[in-house]
Amino acid sequence: MPELPEVETIRRGLEHYLVGHKIVDVEIRVPKLFEGNPKDVIDGKVKKVRRFGKGLVIDLSNGYSLAIHIKLTGQLIYRDKKTEDEPVSKEKVGTLPSKLTHVIFELDKGARLYYNDARRFGWIKVVKTDEVGNLPFFKSMGPEPFKDLTLEYFKKVLMNSNLAVKPLIMDQKRIGGIGNIYANDALYYAKIDPRRPAKTLKDSEIKKLYEGVHKVMEEGMKYGGSSELNYVNVLGQEGSYQDHTLAYGRQGDICERDGGRIQKIYLGGRGTYVCEKCQK
DNA sequence: AGTATCCTGGAA
DNA sequence: TTCCAGGATACT
């Protein structure tokens, strides 16, 4: 599921392939995903691509931006004459456009940007660049790992909440970018039970968890993200972090630290993976 | 703090 | 055929 490492991988790809391209036309096949006037982005040239937590912003030269959230199953795939011959994931993407393609950005020089989304949870919004920060999702976003999430702030968030630590660190308003996969793995790394009320964590545990969050997300980016679900990069290729998770998706596996078995439980309605022997 | 909602492909 | 997946929001 796209979290910070997946969305950052996409951002880098978009930055690399999109900057300099002009948007020539927009084809909207599923209107509910698209907000704002598509005409406002036509003739706009891509200046840069930003990421805030799990959200993306494509800034154009004409004062408008595309704010995008791919939620669980969104894909942004770039194709041009050069990349056309590089195969996209047959399983996750198929032939473009597919029946899951809901928006197509026609770019200059014969290039295209496809937005696919199996579950149609994602959104694309046209907004003035200087109003991006007013969108509720961006406005309420907390500080994020690798950026402005300091250990001091992290400590403060955890110490002041009775919430179970896992749903707490996944709250985008408090901390941006952490989702289910990396929350599970970071907690496993730090040997902390995801159900622990956050304020019961000791300083040393908070520090270890902070370290774990960064560690597992770094691994995520190293492996090009997790393609457990529909995630692919802008070339339509899968990542492989799903083969390197510490705890996520590993129910029944033996914990290599102590030989315990990783259990799947539900916490806050979400699949949660925990070795009860070493995660206390 | 837990639960329903959106939505649908794919697994069971 | 039913159920599950979960990011974010909106309820209760």
C-alpha cells in the first residue's frame, strides 16, 4: 500500500520524466476522481513535483498545480516513445490504457501520463499552486520522517496520547507518511507491541521506534516500494519490499529473533502483525 | 476508541 | 458467492 517510500519513489520518477513536459489535453473517464477545471492545466508546463506525506503535487508553470492522492490502488504511469518498449508489469498494469485507467494526461512530444485506480479511492485536484496548502489533507499533515519529524516532536506525540501506538503513528495529522506496512515493521524493529498505549513507552523505546521508522522506510525505498497491492513506479514496474518485510504479511512465520510465531491480529480494524514473544 | 464509508479486484 | 484489503474521513 502506497506509503511514504512508495509515493516518494513515484515522485522521483515523475520529477525525472515529467519536468519540462507540457500538458496538451486531459481525458477524464471517471469524473468522480477529478476535481476542478481540467482546462486550467492545459498548456501548463511541469516545473516540479512535490510530496507531502502520501500526497503528490505537480506544479505547473501557469500558476496551477495537480494535487494527487493515490490512496490504496492508484498508479501514475508515464509513457513516451522511449519508455514505450520497456514492459510494464503484466500483472499489476497490463495494457495501457486499461479498464482501470480513469484519467489520461496527454503531454507534448507524444508522451502520456495514465492514472489507474482499481478501487477508485484516489483523487486528482486542480488547484492554484499557492492554494495547495489550503487543501484539508495538506493543511492538516503532520511532520514527516526524513524531513521535519524530530525525535523531540515524536516523543511529545507519543507521550501525550493514550492511543495504541500503532494507530497513533499512522495518524497523518500527527505524523505524515506512515501507513500500515511500515508501522508494523517499525514496531517489530523496536520490539514494541502495537497495542501498547503510546504514553507507556519508555524514552529508549521511543528512540528505537523513531530509528525503526526511518530504517524500514529506507529499506522500502531501497527496494522500490512494496507491490503487495497495486503499487508500481512511473514506469509501471513493481517494487520488491514485500519480499523484505520484517513482520508485515508474515503471519505464521517464525520470528528469527526468538523463534516465536508472528501472529496476525486486528487493531483499529487493520491487519496487524506481531511477535508476542519479543514485542512487549 | 471503535466503526462505517468509499470501491472493486482477487482470493478464499 | 462472499469476504478481505486499507488511506482518509466522518460518525457515534
